[in-house]
Amino acid sequence: MELWQTLSQELGEKVSKSNFRSAIQRLQISLFSQNFAQITQDSVNISNINFCEKARHPPDLPNSNLTNENISNSKSPKISHQDLSEMPDLDLFYNRNNELENLNNLILENKCRLITITGISGIGKTSLAVKLVSEINHHFQSFIWLNLANYQNFTDFKEHLQEFFLESENLNFPNNNQKVLSLTKYLQKYRCLIVLDNVNYLFCKGELAGKYQNHCEEYCSFFQDGAKLVHQSCLILIGGKAPREFTQFKPKNNYICNFPLTGLDIDAIRLIFKDYGIENINNLETLINYYQGNPLYLKSVANLIQELDVNMTDLLTKDVILLPEDLKDNLQQQINRLTAIEKQVLKLLAQENKPVNLLSLSEKSQNSVGDLLNILTSLKRRCLIEQKDNFYDLIPVLREYVKQSNI
């Protein structure tokens, strides 16, 4: 009897053996309601709660056979950590909507693990990447942008990246001592977006395109792991050329993609000149052809025209290719990285007024056909020559510079 009396007093209702179960259930419901109300009051305004029709799930991994060791998104803590300290500020961005859409699909829909954005100096690779990551970085648990000009030693790069990941984990586990993992383990454990700009700094000058410097050779293994191993992250490499080892992968590998960037279209070029106060240029298509729609080259030309107040249409009718000093400096920097035999082939191509095939070029070159093929491949990977069918050619601005300079 004392037990029932005590329970009745505590619960505020008469409790007996027959209604004991229902009384306890009413107590549980009451306590839950009070706790839920207190939680919502402490954390958010009740009027701001949104109820979703469908729960959000993290993206599926490209391979459903991952083991528990390769932790999936569904088991990973939600991390929001970014390091933008080395990401350049975005200058004026001219129309690259098609390229942005394609890259978005490659990363978010196709779950591409490794993408190289390549193209000649000044074509807008970095600007495109800055615009891209500003649109997609919220799809990742962590994001970091690194300029490889600052990490030409792989050990420094690895330590910096591991420190970044440890900072990410400490945001979620401030009281835990985190174990330092290999870089690929972090790519598997979390969904990370890693952008590596200026990949060219990893490669040797005076060698055919893509040979790593001695202290940069471990980058090769890291890139290969990022491409071959199953993980949920994305590496974006930005440079004039993709690393050599990428030729080893199957052309239709959906998780690896080389994204060559070409020149801007006529509408974007018109906007560039308008920004410099230059409008109504006739034969704008000719100007685009001379400089291959390269925004850096065209800005240099537009600046020179603005300073000298010359009539661009008159120059175009006389087939004049302007070479402002800063543009010549840019071209010379690219040529300085070439081997002696690459420079020789550039001179041979500059002497031609039309594209030439391998046979014609071999008759004028002292190199064997096999060596000549390697040289042409290297120049093409550097984006310094163009190939159409079996014919090779220089872009007009480079031909003009090679003719005028002593390379």
C-alpha cells in the first residue's frame, strides 16, 4: 500500500496495480515533451524549424565495396573547414558558363576523383577554378587551395596537408588526440576538395614536358593514388600540362579527367576590350585568331592600344601582330623551360607559313622521326603547338615572337 501511495503522490494521480503501466507511459510522454520543448527553445526559434520531406543523404561512393577501414560519408563527422589563404582573388570573370557546367557535372554527378585543368599560360585556368570552387565547395566537408610554387618539396606539402586535416578533425573532436594518417586515408575518410595550382613548378626546366624534379618525385605517387584508389574526395590540378603518368590511365576512365581550356569566344573578347574603353572593332575574329582567344594576351594588347590610342582596325588590315613587352616576357618565360631540341623545332615551325606534317618536318630536322615525335608531343602538352589531323602549327602570336627573338 505504501508503494502505491508514494507513486500516486509523485505522479499526481491515483496509481494502482491495474493502471500502473499506463501511468508510467503517460509519465514518459510528459517528460519527452518537456525535454523537446526545452531543447528547441534553447537552440532555435520554433518558427524557424523547417521539416524536409526527404532526408538528405551524402553522395554515394563510386565503389560500393569499400571496407570499414575506408570510412564512408554516412559515418564521417560533419566537418566544415576551409583554408583559402593561398587562393587568389577572382578578377573580372568572362563567360565560361559551358566550362563551369561541365566541370560541375564531372565533380558532383560523375564523382570524378582527379581533374587536371590545362592550357597555355594566361588562358584563364586559375580564374575558372576559383569560380568553380566558389560554387561547389559547400558540397565537401573540407576544402583547401594550395599554390605548388610554395611546395616544391613533397615533405613540406605532405606535412602542411596533414596539419590541415588534423585541424579539421579537432573542430569535431577538440578533446581527442588524433592520429596522423596518410594523405590518401584522409581522402577516403572525408569528402575533401583539394585544389593544387601551378603544377608546372614540380617539373624540370630543360627537359621534355612532365619530368619531375628530384625532390618532387613523390608527388607522382600521390597523384596516382588519388586517381586509382577508391575515395570520396576530388583533386583538381591546374597547370600548363598534365603529369606524364596520366597517359597510363584508360581514356574512358570516368574518375580521371583532363580538362583542356581553350580561348574565350567573341562575346567575351568584346567585353574585355569594352573594359578598356575600346569598342566597335572590325575584324575581331582576326584578332582572336592571332592570340587564340587568350584573355591575358588580349588584355595586354588592349592596354597597349588604350595607351597609344591607335586604330586597331587599321593594324588588323595590315596583318600586324602586336607584341607588348609584358606579352613578350610571358612567352619568353615559357620558352625558357624548353629543351634545346624543342626550341629548334619551334624555329622550324616558325619558318613555315602553313601547318606541316611529320614527314616534311623530319626532312628539315636533324632529329630522328622517333625523337621528333617525342619533341612534338612535349610541345603539344605544353600547349605551344597545335595539331590538326597529321599537321602541326604554331599559334600566330608565338610564330611572330619566335621570328623576332633569338631563342
